[in-house]
Amino acid sequence: MKRILSKIRTALLFSIFVSTGFLSACIDDVEGTFYISDEALKYQIDTTITSFQMQDNFGITEGFYLDQNIWYDTHHYFSQVGNGATYIETFGVNYYSVLGNYSFMFVLRAQVEYTQMEIEWNQTDRISYNFNSKKVESGLNTNISFFDSLSVRNHTYFNIIEVDFSAIANQIGPDTPLKIFISGNDGLIKFIRKEGIVVERIYNEQPLSIGQPL
């Protein structure tokens, strides 16, 4: 089933145009449907989680909301590329906060020979990880680690991705965290800012409404 991408940020549209455009130029003789790998699917975020709370070590609480208007109206879709007989699967979400004005983007995209993961913070600091080569292949040259689980505020999350910008702290924006922790299914669960402030997910099964008191 082919789905349509609409209402996307200009910066993100350019990123996808470059990725799929380059792919199209390389696979004119390839036909078929290419799916996100099983390994990468472990980290797909549940889009029914439309909001969540996080709190720093000073007790300040921040609400994050799934961006339904500026990111994809449809978070999971197939794109037609190449000679028209090739389809690639893409999953993507973008969450934003009101108080800190943060933006967190997470994308899984199938290619012909591998699955690509893109993580971007505040539309400025971006990485692209190849699940086949096990390397960051574009964007900032940083470290990514994978863990089975991580306990945050007495709740255990699974299938953890850690993005560590510590070694290149002078290359990231002032509001980009030194470390970002993402859980498969649950999404963003923890980040550590440059000044040492730790912001952690508050486990709550009930979604927030925009403007709801925290």
C-alpha cells in the first residue's frame, strides 16, 4: 500500500529528497519492495504515544507532543523510487516541547541493501546510522551504542539507543544534549544537557493535552 507524504518541514523535505533522489539514481534496474529490517524495527516508536512528560534534576517538568501537522500526517508509508517498480518503507516521528522549544526527530528508512536510522535534534544536529555497516555514515561523526534495557525514574525501558555527542561537544548547538537516550516503542526517555542537567521521562500511560498543566 502506497501512502502519501505531506506537510513536512522544508529542511526535512530536502533531507528526504536527497536520500530518495540518490537512491532513485542508483536503482533503475532494481524492482521490488524493500522493508525496514527486523533489527531496526525493534526501535520503531509507538505513534499512539502522542505526548509524554520529562523532568530535570531541579524538578522542572517539560511536556513533549507528537507533531501531527508539520511532520508526517502518516508516520509509516512506502515511497516509489527508481524506475517506478521499486518501493522503500519509511517510518518517522517528530516530537516537540513547548517550554524548552525542543524538537526531536526519529526516522527509519529502508534502502536496497540496508536500513538507515536518522536522529535529529532541533533541526540542526543530525546523524544517519547504517544498520548493515553498524556505523554513522553521514551527519555528525558521533558514537551510537545499543543496550537491552535502561531504568529511568524506577521504570525499565527496553531496546535502548544512546547517542553520545560528548567527544564533539563544540560542534553541536547550545540546546543539543551531550547524550540522548531513546527506547524502542517508547521514544525519548532521557537526555543530558551540556551544563550537566539531566532530563528524564516520567512514566505515565495517560497522554497529555496541549496546554494541560504539568
